[in-house]
Amino acid sequence: MGDPVADDNNDKQRQLDRHRVDSAGTRYTTDQGVRIDDTDNSLSIGERGPTILEDFHLREKVMRFDHERIPERVVHARGSGAHGVFQVYESLADYTCADFLCDPSLRTPVFVRFSTVAGSRGSADTVRDVRGFATKFFTRQGNYDLVGNNFPVFFVQDAIKFADFVHSVKPEPHNEIPQAQSAHDTLWDFVQLQPETLHTIMWLMSDRAIPRSYRMMQGFGVHTFRLVNASGKGTFVKFHWRPALGTHSLVWDEVLRLQGNDPDYNRRDLWEAIESGAFPEYELGLQLVPEEDEHKFGFDLLDPTKIIPEEEVPLRPVGKMTLNRNPDNFFAETEQIAFCTANVVPGIDFTNDPLLQGRNFSYLDTQLLRLGGPNFQQIPINRPVAPVHNDNRDGFHQHMIHTSHTSYSKNSISGGCPATGALSGDMTGVFKHYTERVDGEKIRKRSPSFGDHYSQATLFWNSMSGWEKQHIVNAFLFELGHVERRPIKEQVVERLANIDGELAAKVATGLGMPAPAATAVNHGKSSPALSQAGQPSDTIATRKIAVLAGDSTDAGALGPVKQALEGQGAICDIVAPHEGSAGSLTVDKQVSAASSVLYDAVLLAAGDELAGNGYAVQFVREAFRHGKAIGALPGTDALLQAAALPGRQGVVDASAGDGFAQRFIEAIAAHRHYDRDVTAFPA
Ligand code: HDE
């Protein structure tokens, strides 16, 4: 892959350049272009007299302000976006005729929007929720949207249940409480009555639902799609995104504190990484299943509550996406981008997954309300780089001035243009729907092949490491602890008994109820790829490290360690009792205004001086509780003692031997030290 910065100059960016407006050196005007001398005072009769109606500038300014808001997305309202490029490693022409997947020399512009699902536009980033991972590829053959999530499965199997599910997780209708939370009665009532939710609920209770960063989470297309090659042959496909920085999560207690410390935590993280040139990268991986193998799995490929275990169908890495440019304007780009699962290009097609079929309708429909009419595709961020010609006309906010004297097909007056493939005889790049024989009776019925709701929930549970299982149990206890109606909790526990007896018993104990008498037999199978414990943890690039320093800090001892950390791409902040300087160091943050939850690791660089500082002591204790690596430079014992940590796992002591910087780097790369027993250690 070439220099991602150079890719900033691509077809999509050049197209957007025509719409970018820079006010530098300009003069203030009305929307009509009339220059204005004063925008601070209304036009009035006398200095203390009434404001008059002819003040067109006041009228326009107030009107524009009154109409600034558009409806937020009904789900995924809170999001962050970025531009980038995608490049395939080698041609996939055996499977698809999509040219962006067949030509390794092509750098396809993309725009990605990450999001939470349940919260409003202004809600906190770090909530327990699914994360959206939606990618628009501006290909030469038209826009392709891969509108995915960071979980590979979904809560319901049929689009007709989507509104019910979303209503249950959103704030309750009578009092609009709680915001961006699943921990309330209606969601859990829905869950206990709709067991198809349970596999995805297991993901939601796991640490996958609290990612450390949008740059450190996987993405999934969820549904089984179809690739179609030039000869019309189809292959089933599942899409995966894998982040180059590994898949890492926060811990629950940290999440709660982050919501107050920095509600924009994930948004800021993405923005700052791109601004600093640390461009997030994701590898696209495909699971390919020949059509003949459709029925060889123990589940239905059309069921979106199922994964294909990677051990059964390995992931084939096929390309890389790099996010290399922040939007210039949040509203114009991130808010107005309109994704739609039906936006496919030749070579990519749907399956009969009933959730996908419903989505294909919903995404187009929702934009009409949100973006105010049928011309939302003409908003600059949504425009394809491929030429657009058809007979669609008029509507609110039409931007094009069609000069043709006809707007119908076929026509003879305009020479038959714009001409379809069939009319022109030119079939280059024409979208051809996959030919599939379908016959059957019109029925309103779920396929029996969608009937197993538990096996893969059990597979997920079995695949978790010890600490992951504990986090899942804790999450159930937190969530159900917020449910007011006891019968709902009891029913959820009954459902869990169908997943695993130990899980159900642990949750039951926490809720003060007897373990369910009848529990299903665990099939014992696991899929190691599902565990985050097994994910690569080999880099500290972009990790944030707080250096707890003071006037007594030995800059000579700190220097090489800081250099080693920064050499590996980490970001070090000097955190000290006051702003200005700490000895010879420049302070980045004053300790009372900083918080350990904003950092991935802590380096202790002062001792006695900080041992009596409650903020510094709290900083170290909290970092320990959250599993973070703690490095202790010589002379910092007093601070460590004051923190009274209940163990030393992941605490790297410089006086314990050589190679301190390297040992500390390895401890940070491990991400979190979950082996610490912090149950009896409130920070
Ligand atoms: Fe969505 N979803 N969804 N969804 N979804 C929307 O479209 C919908 C589903 C996903 O950053 C809406 O433009 C239905 C699965 C993402 O702009 C809406 C069903 C997956 C985003 C909608 C689903 C997703 C959305 C709201 C069940 C993962 C944010 C605003 C049939 C594969 C896109 C909008 C962005 C957004 C409908 C289920 C992912 C209402 C009906 C499964 C990432 O159209």
C-alpha cells in the first residue's frame, strides 16, 4: 500500500474540494451575498426603541439558527467519522467482479462512521452498547456501503422485530429514562421473551461492548452476503474488519468514570490519532463459503444471530483500509452521510437473510425524514465519484440542473440517453442481480432452521478466558441489578440456564435467587477466535501514558524511558501537582485535572513528594484497579507504598533489574493485567 497521506488527494477529496468553503480573508455577507457592516445589533427605531421587521439580516440569522437541527438518527445517533482509502491485496476476480476488489492498484476512497446505538446524539461514548462500523466505498462503479457493527451477530432474526427491540432498549416511554443504557426493565423483558437475542446479549455483556477505541475494535458485516463473479457464479461471504492495533476493551468501572471525565472519549481518541498522523488501519477479511456448502453447517447461513466459527471457515485477509483524514465539518460530513445496505456494486449481492432484506428498505426510508427529501444522495459527502445519469427528477433541494428535454426512458428525442445497458448495447459494469430460483408459499412464519437460540451463545461462553467469564457475570449482575421487576430477572436467569449452568448459577447467586434446577447440557465446543484474551497484544503505539512527576523527578532517569516509550509510538503526558514546570520538565496536566481513566498506563516518576497528594495516590490505585501497567522509576517507593496496592501483577519496578523500559513496554502492550484480584480493592 502506498503512502496514505498521498491518498488524501483522491477522486472523492477532489469532488469535496469543490464544496469546501474557507472563510479566511473574506468579508461577512448575508446568504444573498450582500455585505453587512454590523452583526451585533438589530435594526431598531432609536437606541431603546422597537426592533423593526425590515431587518433582513436579523430575520435571516434567526431563521437559520432556528432551523439548524435535523432529526438525529433513530438508532446510531451518536457517531464519529473519518475519511480514508481501501486497497485490495490481490485480485478477487475468482469470486467477484467488483472492480475495487479486483484491481490491487486501485485506492478506493472511503468514509467510515463509528457509532453507539442506543444513546442520543449528545450521549457519552463509553457506554455498554454495540458499536456501529459503517463504511462507504466510493468505487468507480458506484457507492458500496458495508454497514456493519463491532459484533458479528444481531439481536433479532427478522426485520419486523427491529422496532420492538429498539423500543425496548431505548429510554422507557413514560419518563425517558435511562439514557444510553441497556440496564433497565424493558430491554430485559424483551430479552427474556425473545430468546433469539441471547447470543448477541452474550456479546453485549462481554467487554466487546466497551471498546477502548474505535481504532481497537473489530467490524463485521453480520449477514451472509454473496459475491458474484463475471460469469455469474455466487459465493457466500461474511465480511470482517480487523484492527491493526489489536482488539482491546476498557473495564466496566473505568467506563463509568470515563462518562464524566470525558464523554467524548472515543470520538476524541479517533480525532487525535488521525490529527497526529497515527492513521487507524483495519484489514478486511473474508469468510468464503461455496454455494454448494450452504447447508453443511449446523445452523442456517441466513440467520443473523449466527457466526461461522473461524476455525470452520478461516478468515482470508484481502485488503487494508487506512483512515487518514478527519472531516472538515462534523455536520456536513459525519451527520449528513447516509448509509444504505442496498448500496451495492456489481459483484456484491444479497442473500435472503430476512434482517438484511428489511434493512435494505429501512435505510433508504429513514434518510427521507432525516435529510429532508429524496435528493440526499446529492449532498457532497454522499455523492458517488462514479457519474450519475438517470431520469429521477425534482424533489426538495434539487442541486442538479438537468438540461435534457426528456426525463423518461426510452426516448428518441434525446438520442435514447441516458441509455441503459440493454439500450446502448454496452454492458460494461452493469449491475446484474444474482439469478436465484425461488418458489414457495406466501407465509408469515420463521424457518425452523432459525430455531436454535442457545448453541452459539454457549459457544461464545465456552470460548471466554476466566477473566472474560467473570466480566460477563459482573455485567449481568450490574444490568439485572437495575431491573426493578423480579420476575423479569428470574426469567432471564432461566434463559441463561439454557446457555450454561455455571453462568446461570453465578448470576442467580448474585441476584439472591436459587440456581435454576434444570440446566441444559453444555456441548463443550469453543471457538478460540472469539476470545479477546487470545488477540495480539504486541504494540504500544498511540497508548497514552501518564508520567506522575514532581519537582523531585530525576529527569536523567526519566529521559531514556520516556524516549523508549515514545520511540514505540506511545504518547507521554507529564502529570504533576501544578501546571508550569516540575523540576526541569514541562507539565502537560495538573494532577487534580487529570484522571487515570484517560490513560493506558502510569509511570511513577516522583516518590515522597506525591505520597501525600491524594490525587496522585488515587491515580495509582485506580490505574491498578483497572488493570493498567504501572512503572516505578527509582525513588518512587513512597508513592507505591501510599497506594497500598494489594498485589504486584503488571507493576514494573526499575530497581528490580535491568531493561526497565523494555519490561514496562511489554506490560503496557499486554493492555490490561486482568489477573489482579481487585474485588476487595475499591480505588
Ligand atoms: Fe441499522 N439502522 N438496522 N443495523 N445500522 C440504521 O439508518 C435497521 C442493523 C447499523 O453511521 C438507521 O441511517 C433495521 C444491523 C449502523 O449512519 C436505520 C435493522 C446492523 C448504522 C437502521 C437494522 C446495523 C445503522 C438509522 C434490522 C449491523 C449507522 C439511521 C432489520 C450489521 C449508520 C440510518 C451510520 C443505522 C435500520 C439492524 C448497523 C433506521 C431496520 C444488523 C452501523 O435505517
